[in-house]
Amino acid sequence: MAKLWAIAIGINQYQYFQPLGYAQADAEGIRDFLVQQAGWTKEQCLLMTDSSVPIKDKPTLPTKHNILQLLEDLAAHSWQPQDQLWFFFSGYGINYKGQDYLIPVDGDSQRISETAIEIRQLMQTLQIAGLSVLLLLDFNRAFGTQANSCIGEETIELAQELQISTILSCQSEQFSHESSELGHGFFTAALLEALRYGNINNLAGLESYLSVRTPELCQHHWRPIQNPVTFTTSPQQSLFLPEQSDTEEPPNILDLNENFTARAAPKLEEKPVEHNTSSQVAQVSTESNTVPTDSPIPTKKQKTTSNSLFAKSLLLWGTSTLVVSGLLLLVFLRNQSSQIFPASKNNGHVTVVNPLPSNFALEKRQGGNSNFQETNQAILELQKMSLNPNQASDLSKAIAISKNIKINEAGYKQAQKNIRIWNNMILDLAKNRAANMEYDSAIAAAQLVKEQDSNYREAQAAIKQWQLLRQQYLSNKTVLEAAQALIRPEQASTYNRAIEVAKRIPQSQPGFTMAQESINQWSREIIRLAKNRADNQQFSSAIATATLAPEDTAAYAEAQELIQQWQQKIQRN
């Protein structure tokens, strides 16, 4: 059974910023409501303020270290996938060099990147835990710093990217204010009112209430308007009951056809969203995401087979005309091969997903001389039109031109053959791109296959498969980035924690090979640190470090050998 969790953080007395009046009361109000009225378990509703009591033996003063340590401990020992978490923060927020940060009690305006908590890091930590998260951020802007005061834009972008429901207290160009009459910030006052008296059961209802009530409170107390910014992954998600999942899919995998509701600030409209001016609600499609290219290297057997088929076909046609045509085909195949076997600038390869076989590929395996000649003829036609056979858009142009040839005109039959071949070539190009993890480019190419074309259904099936793989790749890439963010140089335990996070990437999904390479690299770093300590005659410390190299990593066997050697040295001494 999924559990309900809450973390409420409110900071009044900052070490390096002007004090706030009601941030602590904001956090206490949220926590008290969840425990006393919503009936959540007290032990699972955690409070971090200037004066909050320790959680068991753990301090709760909201320093950067204490906040991150709490999240790490909960992720390691308490949270389970599908648990529901409310994360509430009331305090200062800053945008520094394009990145949003929340400011802990010890945050220093002169050392933002070292002392503040990056919102991306926070969100990634919550995302890899597989939780159903509601992020509630009542940010006050910090004045008199080197940072840009327009906080919030990156947070909403990250919420869309990582699919985390998020509500901000105001738009990026507005200011969040407190009220002595209310004893809270205006946003939190409206939030508590909605929870206590608004009969609100889901995120859609909460968003609707806050969008009206927050600016009303501001107007009533003669303060500048605040319009909350909301992004929800599931508007009908219950606020107080954990979601029941009927699917076996991993929590990071999302249906790309799902739409998500966002109430966005004006500057966020640069994102590809459709606007409803009457309600200011935008539907955001995850298809706006892009996937970095990490090109894997397929097996040499594929290349050899392709080349041998070409050579046999070429020998069957010895005339000069077909030699010329064959050379043109060689250029086409070679360029296709260069897309399948790119020269990668790094060693981070991703597991190749076997593409669906296309009609064109089947014809090349079975077709014999006639199909070879037809393919050559189709490529020659492209040359006449100065079009590139390795560009899906050029192939689509050629198809459009040939479709203008009427049935009673000369060349109609040849045009129909060419159209069929070019359509199959488009789908082959798309599959090659998908094999290289270029899912957006692959989908764009496959969408050029029209409904009336013979391979349309195959193209649509491939698009659905690539959409899922793209989302898996994005999720797994995020997990790996979060693992990398845990690492602190010269601290072996952080490499061990990063390895445990990276192990969450399933073997069957894109990104697994890249994760394994990182895991092996990090395990070797652990051994390097252990050897350094042994070189300094710190054998006990070296042994403790070497034990952090997990099984099934590249360095495990070496670690066990070194441990035995160092144990023997300790015994001799």
C-alpha cells in the first residue's frame, strides 16, 4: 500500500538574508493541517523550521546539508515507488546564472552555487525515487544579490521535463508577499483556506481555487497581485489519497499521448503550448522534449551482410549503365551506413533497439535483379531532380512531385514504383535514426509516410514504439544525471551511492549500456581511492573503501584481491 508523506520547510531567520515574518508559520500550518485534519501519519509529516524538534537523532534545522541528508535517508530507507509526497517550502528563492535555487537557512548570497539547493537536483532526487510528488513553493525573492530575481521559469520547465506536479506562489515577474493580518504569506493563506474550507479533492480543484483566491486576498489587503503558476501531470489526482496504479509499467515511463495542464506565466509561453485565453490554461505536450544524441555502434555483422548483398547484386549487372547506377546506389548505401555507424565523440553508447523490418529491407533481401534495377532507377530519378536519397524531406518532395503525374500520362507506372520505393526508403532512414537513439528525428521522418501509402500502418506502429523509447531514454538519462550529481570527488561513499542509483535503469531500456559504463567507471574510482589510502599505509581505511565496490562491477574482482593483500599486511604488522 502506498504511503502518504510530507516535508514542510519554513525559514524565518536566515544567516545571510533579511529575516522573513511568517515562513515558519506557513510550514507549520501545512504540516498541522495534514496531521490534524487530513489524518496523515505524524511520523511521515516532517517539519523543518528554525525551531523544529529533531527527527529521532537527525537535526531538522533547514541547512543545505540537513535538507539533502533527510531526502537521501528517506530515499534510501523509507520511500517506496508510488508513495505520495507533498514537498512544501516557504523562504527565499533565487535564479542564479539561469538556474533556480531555494535558499536554506545557511545560504550565502555570495556563494549561491555552493550553499543553495538547486531545484533541478531537488526534483531529480524526488523523480528517481518513483514518488507521486506535489511540489509547493512559496518563494520570496532575495534582493541585493548578484542573482537574477526572476525565479520560477526554470522550475516550471523542469516540472514539465521531469513530470512533477508543481505550484509556485506567483509568476516570475511578480513578487510573493506576507501579511501580518493573515499571519502567513498570501499564497500559503489561500492554500490553507482551500484545504480547510474549499472542499478540494484533486489537483484541478486546488489549481482552480488558488488561481482565483490568491489574487483576491492580495487585492483585499491592498497588496500587489500574485497569480500562482501551476503544472500538473494528472489534474484529477487525489490530494489526500495515494494513487492506485493498475499498470506494471515502471513509474518513470509515461504515455507521450497524455496531455498535461499548466497555468503558466507569460514568459513561459516561449514553450510550444497552446493557449486558452479565457482560462489561461495551457496544454503542454511532452513531444516538445528533445533527446540528446548518443549514437550506439551496431554489430559488424550487420554491415558485412549489407555489403555482401550489394556486391552480389552489382556482379549481376555488368553493363556500363548499371555500373553507373550501382555506383549511385553505393553512395546511397554508404551514406546510410554512416548514419548507422557514426563516429561517436564519447564512449557513452546506448543499447540498440532492433528496428522493425520494413518492406524495403525485405525486398532487398528477397527481391533479386528486378527490385535492384527498380531501386537504381528510383535513385537515378532523385539525381535528376537534384534530391538527396539520404534526406527524408527530399524523398517526400520527390513523392509529392510524382503524385502529380496522372494515370493517363506517360511515366505513370514508373512514378508509382518510385513512390513505393521512396516511401520505404523514408521508413528505413527513420529506423536507422531510431537505432542511433535519434528518436525525434526518426519520428519526424516516419510522419512523412502518408495514410494512403502502403507502409503507413507500419510507420505508425514504429512511431508509437519510438515515442515510448524516447520517454524511457529521457527518464533513464535523468536518473543517470541524478546519480552523477551525488558524486563528491575523493569521497568513495558518494560513488557507491551513485552506482546504486544508476542500477535502477532497466536492462531492457535505452540508456542501460551507458549506465553500466558509468557504474564501472565509478567502481574503478573507488579502487583508485582505496589504493591511495593504502599507499599512505592506511590499510584499514583502504579496505573499508574497497568494500564499497559492488558486485557485478568492473572493479569488484580487483577489490577483493586488494582487500586480501591489505588484510595480510595488517596481520604481518
